[in-house]
Amino acid sequence: MTSKNVDIAREYFESIQKGDLAKVGELLAEEIVWHQPGGNRFSGEHQGRDAVFAMLGGMMEASQGSFAIDAVHALMGNGD
């Protein structure tokens, strides 16, 4: 049995892979808090849907439009 959060994450990744940003917007709560791992300019906590879209847009810009999620192997959810 999967949690609702994992199901939403799976749908998010599928929408990103398809380029369906309208669906991505529907999936992200207005008050989302996104924790981006790593040690780069996109890493850290992003608060609110607009901040998450700005981060994703920055990734597209930095990659000159080639940013893509090819495969998602394992998803894990915790909290709300």
C-alpha cells in the first residue's frame, strides 16, 4: 500500500516527464515546502508554489532546456 504523498509524487514525476506543467501546478499545494537536496544554487528549502516553479524554471534555464527526469526508481514519503 502506498501513501497519498507517494502517489502524488509519482503523478508529479510523470507530469514532469510529459511536460504537463499545468498538471504539475495542480499537484503542488499553494503552501508547499520543497526540500531540494544537493550543494548547488537550487539546493535548499523553497516555500510556496511560485518558488518551486521558479526553481524548476531555473533548472530549465541552466540546462538550456534539456532538464529532464528520465527514470524514477523508488519513491518514499514522510510527513504531510
